[in-house]
Amino acid sequence: MVHGEAWTLKEFFVYPNEYIYWSIQIVMYPFMTGLVAGAFVLSSLYHVFGVKQLKEIARFSLVFSFALLPCAPMPLLLHLQQPLRNHHVLMTPHFTSAIAAFGIVFLTYGMIVASELWFVYRGHFVARALHLRENGRGVVDHLLAILFSLLTLGAWDVGEEALHRDEKAVKVLAGAGIPVACFLHGYAGFIFGSVKANALWMTPLMPVIFICSAVVSGIALCILSYVAVCQLRKLLGRRAAARDDLSPGDEPGGADPAIVALTARYLLIFLVLAITLELLDLIFRGYTAVKSWDILRSVIYEKDFVKIFILQYGLGNLVPFILLSLPRLTIRRAVAGTLLVLLGVFMMRWNVVIGGQAFSSSFAGFMEYRLPIVPESMETFREGLGGALLVAGMPYFLFFLISRVMPIFPSRQNY
Amino acid sequence: MITRRTFCKQALLVAGGTVLPLAALELFDPRRLLAEKEEGAKVRWVFLVDTHKCVGCGFCVKACKIENEIPYDAHVSRTWVERYVVTKDGRTLIDSPGAARDGFTSSKIDQNSAGMVEVKDEEIAKAFFVPKLCNQCDNPPCVQVCPVGATYQTADGVVLVDRKWCIGCGYCVMGCPYGVRFFHPVYNVAEKCTFCYHRLHKGMKTACVDACPFGARQVGNLLDPDDPVTKVITSERVSVLKEEYGTKPQVFYLGLSMEVK
């Protein structure tokens, strides 16, 4: 079977070689990079612009952004027909291609996030290493002491001046990271926007739309995960308190509604920007009505109507907009809102990537994507529901691992 | 201890010193030297399709599949033939069942999931066949978008794929407005019509040209004024497909109708 044949359904006239070649993993790719960029921008609001109330969520979202980072190229690897040759992009980059710079942009961004994290957590590493060296017992503690000593990279000075310099470095890196994060994602938009052969993708607005929706989705996921982690901590804390007979005041509290409300406001700003640009694009296409408009109109208003107007704009944009902008935002309402926002952004990626292939370049036929749910082969697993869930679940696994080394909440213990 | 000022100065000096010899490399660009020596290219392969002569027998598709080892029953092909049926009430129906490998054996038109459509003879205003293949564009978008340079244009204008270097991202497949690219079912890399480059270089014609019983397909060298193909292209009214994309396609058509997509 030819690649793409398993999930493509053709209608009317489609060129013989046309299939949906860019499937679910290419939907996941901009969705994941968007989350990375958005989480980073949120953390920078505190570090660069000094929005003090966001201190707690800033640290959280920075670590989360780092956990999401390796998951951005993962869908690409799962999508490549020759995944073992992925390093060719770095070895022989062909710079007329938008994809060629991916390795460079991605690694630059990764290094910025990693070094920012190091400056944020250096004091913690030193404290942990020293504590474990003195009080550590057993092999595990010994290994952990070595790990934390390595993580300090030999910088043991935790004097006030040195820590102050760390803070300054964090500020500089967070500042430098914002344009790079936007570039990383705007560039994902450029990959689509620059394909002149695809009538739906080709628009200079694509990178900007991608950045705005990226920030929206990143903030939404941070709010959601922040609330989830806080609730989990509260639950575990209560259980621990019951076991150890601690006084009730020592338990960690739940998510702070003030933080959630403030973060949601930033989300709304970017949401409005994203919708405005998307609608502008749609109106412009309808008004200019060039050759491709006939087929685009039948895709947008007929074939994909439910996905675009009900799921994306309705459930994914309008409903959460109302939910989040009504006064006295509760945690529960915020969770519902952010979940819908994530659905909306995911559907936007879907409607761009899959929608862009829903019609033949002959403009005389349609293609329908049937997401493989039960994998019958490696191919239908990689580019099916299984592969997508693998990519979606990976950040949480990584986040768990990283947060063992870099605690996201101030600890009760003193080292 | 080194001061910041001297560090910056010395860093600039080192950076400048490293860049300088790199600039010298530009002077010895081998391709430019070659071009200067040979006074420009002598060959530009082009294709000429006379749609008036095509009867949709599909011999070209069959020959291509065998010559270029594209799995015979796989639903992809380097070249294909389209059938256009325009009805008196203005509808255009197009199909290319199995890339027309076995020709058009039924008068019903294959509309994929919309089923087979029967058009009565008396309702037909006009009907014709259009063979398609890679346009070997002068400004090939597929070459532009390849992230690793695995697809490239030869000096004589043909666009090829390096099967050992292609990573299979599919960007070139997406970038081609003509839909000529696909993934090879065996090698799992991007695949396309090469104008039978291996044959052209032995002085032969492409497999499809040799297989066409009616001379609907011809291949030639645009830079040779005595080439019969060049004579037709330069003296007759020829057209190309999808000019609006700025790809400068090099497959020229005689008798193309406005319905052709």
C-alpha cells in the first residue's frame, strides 16, 4: 500500500498521486511547538516584565516549557519516512527550505531555556548537593549528590551578589527567549504559509496567526496544569498530614484564584488577537475570491463546517471567551474555559493542516482524512491515534522527571 | 586578568580573521568556473505533448511503470493520463482510473467515492485526453523546499531525487502544484518523473515517448534550434499548465483546453 492510502478517501477528481501525506503528526507538531512557545512567553511575563503575581506560575511554566521542548520534534520524527536520516537536516541544511533552519532555531531556543533554568535553579542545586553530601545516606543519596554536584557545573558561589547576578542573567535570557520563542513558532507558521501550491495555506498572515494561537494554547495548558498540580499537591498534602499528624496549617493550599484570573486575562488578549487575524484572513479570501475560492468555500462552509465553525470558533473560541471574561472567575470555570481553548487551538491546527489537504490541487475533487484509530501496521500507529496520544502524553512524563530535580514549588524543607 | 574591552577587541579580531579566508573560498566556486569554461549549458530537456493525438491507451503509463520500477499495482505513477468530458450543460467530469495504466476501458467516469458517472453520448459537448508528467520546472518549488538538498536540478534542467539522502518529510510533495510527486512504496522516499534521465543520457528517448503509438509525447532539447520539438515550441501556439504559480513549467502542450486542471 502506498503511503497515505490507508487514511485517504477521495471524492470526484483527485490527481492519482495525491493523498493526505501530512496527517495527525503534522497537526501535533505546530500544536506542541505552540505550547512550548506559549508556556515560555507566560514565564517571561514575570521574569522580564516583572508581573509579580505570576511568580509561582512563572517557574512552573518555565519547567513545563522545558518538558514540552523535546516533544516538539517528536511528531516530526514519527512522521518522517526515513526517521533515521533526521540528522541530515543539521548536516546538510538546504537553506532555501523553511524546514532547514528547524534544527538551528530549535536548538538555540532549547539552549536558552536550559540556561535560563540553570540560573533559576543553581542556588537550589548547590543547596541540595551540599545537603546530600552532609546528610546523605545510602547509594541513592550518594548518586543524587553526584547528580546535583554535576548540575552546579562547578559554580558553588551562593553569596548574595552571585545570586543577584543569576537573577540578572535570568532576566536577560527570558528577554532573549521571547523573540526566539516567537520565531520558533512563527517559523512553523511560515512552513505552511509559504507553500504556494496550497491555496488554503498560502497567506503571509499564517506566521502571526500561529504565534497568537500558540501563546493562547501555551497559557491555557499552563493554567490547566498549574491547577491540576496544585490540586494534586493539596490532595497528597492532606493525606500526608493525616498520616504524619501534622497541624492543618502545614498543608499546601490549592491553586490561587488570583493567579488564575490574572493569567486568564493575558490568555484573553491573545485569544482576541488570534481570532481577529483568522477572521481577517477568511474575509479577505472571500472578498478577493481568486481562482481557488470556489473549492475553498466548499471546504470551509460545507465539508469542514462543523470542524471550523462549531468546534473551532464556537466551542473553542466563543464559549471560552465568555467563560473566561465573565467576572468572578472561579477555578472550575477557568478549567472548563482552558480545556475548551485547547480544543479550539487543536482544531485550528487540524483545520489548517488537514483542511489544507481536503481538496485536490486540481480544484476538482476532495480528500477526506480518516484518522487510523486501531493500528494495523507501524505506519497507522505512527500516524494514527496511538502516535498522537504518545506525543501528547510525553510532556507529562518528562515534566514529572524534571520536577524531581527542579522543584516547581517552594519546598517546606530547608537545606 | 583580561578586561572586557580587550576581550571584545580580540574576539572581533579572531572572528574577522576566520571569516577572511572563508571569503576567499567564494573565488573558487567550481560550478562558476565550469560555467565560464563551457560558456553556458548546451542542453535543456523539455517535453511536448500533443493532446490532439492522445487516445488514452495508457501505454505510456504502463511503459513508465515498468521502466522505472514503480510497483505495477501501486496506486501511484510518475505519469498518468486524464480524461475530460465536458457536457452540453457546462459540467466538466475528469477521471484517471488507476492513473490510466490500462487505458480507459469504460465509458463511465470514475468519481472515486462519488461512484461511476454515466454520461450519455448525446450530452457530450467535447471530450479529450491529457497526459501528465513532471514539468521539470525552471523554478522548481520542490527543490526550493527540500530541507536537506536531496532533490536537485541538473544542469540540463531535469529535477532528480537522491534516494540515499531524502528524509521523507513530504515537503516537496506538498510544494508541487501539479501533484506529480509521491512516496515510493519500496524505497519510502520522494519519487517523481525524471524524463527517464538514465535513458536520455544514453541518447535514447523516454520510455513513455517510445511507447506512445501516436506520437503524442515527444522529448527534446530546447537549446538546439534544429530539434523538432524546439521548432514546434518556438513556432506554434503552445501552452503550459498552471502558469500562475511562477514555476516556469517546461512541459509544453498543444491543444490544451481551458477545462484542464
